[in-house]
Amino acid sequence: MNKIFKKEEWLGNIKGDILAGIVVAIALIPEAIGFSLVAGLDPMVGLYGSFILSIIIAFTGGRPGMITGATGATALLVGTLVKTNGVEYLFAAGILAGILQVTLGLLGIAKLLKFIPRAVMVGFINALGIMIFLAQLEHFSGANTLFYILLVSALLILYIAPRYIKQIPAPLIAIIFLSALVIFMKLEVSNVGMMGEIKRQLPVFSIPSVPLSLETLSIIFPTSLAIAIVGLLESLLTVTIVDDLTQTKSSKRHEAIGQGIAGITNGFFGGLSGCAMIGQSIINVKNGGRTRLSSLTAGVVLITMIMSFGSLVSQIPMAVLVAIMITVSIGTIDWHSFEYMRRAPINETLVMLVTIVAVLFTHNLAIGVGLGVLLSALFFMVKNSTIHVSQSKETVTISGQLFFATVDELLEKLNKLDSTTVSVIDVSGLTVRDDAGVKAVLSLRDYLKDRSIEIIGFKDTDSKFVDSLEPYLRKSSH
């Protein structure tokens, strides 16, 4: 924790961090509002969430130069809870999610990231992109011609402007230009103000107005767990990306705990739950952001803009925000993965597709990731559940992975051998994985002792590994 207060963590890149933080703050506004609408919330909930998370993570995070805010990953998880129970339950769920994240961080959850297969990661990201896009479809219902004109115009700006203008984010250009056009021409079109009031005030501390009961816990816990897992998954994935971009190392354990602390604080100040933002973090790094100062700057500038220009923000046309969210979804999806699926092993493709389909069907990113990991583990087990047995004159060679799923196969193959000529069994290529495997080796050794057949090749000298477990195994078999 002392590292947080080191000078280089804050003042090693002042100019770059401040400029990058300003750019990120501008880019946060449309996404924070857009994700609020995805979750069925007042725009201020998303804006407060991005403000609080950016400020707190600057002090608690383990990856300097990474941006945290209200995200689509968490916004997609809370819609049902908000619709069914109200926004106060959302804040309570966010606090509980933060507590879970701190707990998981202390337990070393970050180390488990390496066990999540790439196919699951890609499936998770693709599903997130698809869900963000699908969440925009409701805005097309009853839309007039002007809506579509603004939508297409915004999309053109978003894709063409970056080719010629590098200093100003394309979303900001689209917002300023098209909002000014609508205001100047007094065009009748749906805007952010119609979705909720943009308040020019700071968030205030408050305890969520929910009963402190087991019933409340049962209501919020599934959502909290999903927020905690998905938030950590996306945050740790973003940490890895920023580490690669900056060619520096960070503390994933520290980041997991920091995300939890930020989430707890955010819930008490009425913000939408969030996590590290892949897109905004990349924007920050590419614009020169490297230290904690960039995240702090982003949060301060964001709330300053809301306090100063809140009335103008409320006049942003919804068509422009929809266009921005569409580009976010397109940019989130890993399009190269679909080409990879044509050449990848069938099990990799199935894991990716199951993750995507499960997320889209359940609207829960955590369930999709869980099923993907489970299926991947099953494929791995099947792939490694083959025992090879061969005989050469008087020697039988056994290799492979011996565990509960391969014991019967080993015994069947041994029964097919001509045991009358065997004097040595070589198990140097055999790896014993579990209790069932050890029991099988013990049984085999005892059986062969009476027949003067020697077992050689245990990785532990004189089979000490098996001998050390023998008393326990014999006791547990009774």
C-alpha cells in the first residue's frame, strides 16, 4: 500500500497524465449516460458512478494509468434488479459486490485468471459487445426519420473524424456538432433530458434505503455475485492489456482489492456499479496517461463538466448516444475470433460459442463464463483421459494420466496382455493424479508381488510417493 504514495505513482508524468485524463473524461460522458440507459437508470447514476470510481481507484488500484468507471458489463447485469426492486437495491448490491471483491482479492482470486481459457475470454468479450448492441434496439421503436438521419450522421463522424482529427475524441465531435445543430435548428428529437434530469450537483453520501434482512440479502446476492465476478474478470483482463501496452508490471491482487473498495464507496454515493474499462484505458495510455494522476484527473474533469454544462448535456440527442454505443459494441467484439473459429480445434470453437450463447440466453455474463470454463475443463479432461499400454518382450510400458476417469481403462488394457511373459512393468511415463489413481497403483503392485513382477520407474525414488499414502488409503478403503 505504501507504493500508492510514492512520487512516481503520481508526479512522474504530469503533463501527459493531465491531458490524457481530460480526453478520457470527455469520452466517459456519453458512455456513462449510455450505460445508465441500458440499465434503465437516470443518467446521473452512471455519471456519478464513473466519477466516484475514477477518483477512488486512483488511490486504491494496483494498475496506474488504468481507467475505471460505469461499464456495459455491469450495466447489463443490474437491469432486472432495478426494474423489479428499485434503484436503492442496486446501490446495496453494489456495496455487497465490493465486499465480495475485496474478499476474493484477499483470497488470491487474481491468480485464478490464468485458468480461464482464451476461448472463454474471447467469448465473454464478444457476448458483451453483442449485448451492448442489442440494448440499443429499444431506441429504434417509434423512431422518426430525423432519428435515423442523426444516427447515420453520428456514425459517419465517429468513423471518419479519427482519420483527420487526432487531438479530439470522435464521440465528442459527434456530440458537440450534432447537438449544436439540433439546438440551433430547434429540431424535435428525443434527447438525454427526456430520459432523466442532468443535475448540476455533487453526489452525497447516503446509506441505501433497503431493509437490513435476509430477504434483502437473497434479493441482491445473485446480482452482487455477478457484478463481483464479471467486474473482476474484466478488470484483470484490462490490467493484462495495459501491462502489455506499457510494458510494465502491476499487482493484480492489489487491483482486485482496490476495485472492491471503489465499488463499496460508489454504492454509498449512488453510482452505477462498474469496473476497469478496456476502451477508456487504451485511450488513456495512447494519449500519454501512465500514473494515478490520469485517473484522478478524469474523475475531477468529468464532474466539473457536469456541474458547469449539465443543461447542455441534457440536450444531447439520443440518436447520437445510440450511435456511440453501437461503435462501442462493434469495437468490443473481437472480429478476428470469427476467422480463428474456422481454423481452431472444434473444442475451442464450442467453448467460445457456448460462452456467447449462454450469456445471451441468460443475460448474465458470469453464468456464461462459468459454463465456458466448465466445458473447457471437461474437454481438457477428456483429452487427457487416455492411458497407453504397450508390451515389448518381457516389459510392459504404461504412460498417461492416471485418475478416476482412466483407472478402468488401465485395468482393461492390462487384462488383454499376455501376462505369462511379463517380468517388468515400467510406469516412468505414468502420472498419478488422484486418490483413485494411487489406489489403482497400490492394488496393481500388491497383485504383481505374488507373481514376481517388478514395477519400475516411479518418479519418486523407490515409489516413496505411493508408500507415503499407503496407510491412509488402506484405512480409507475399509
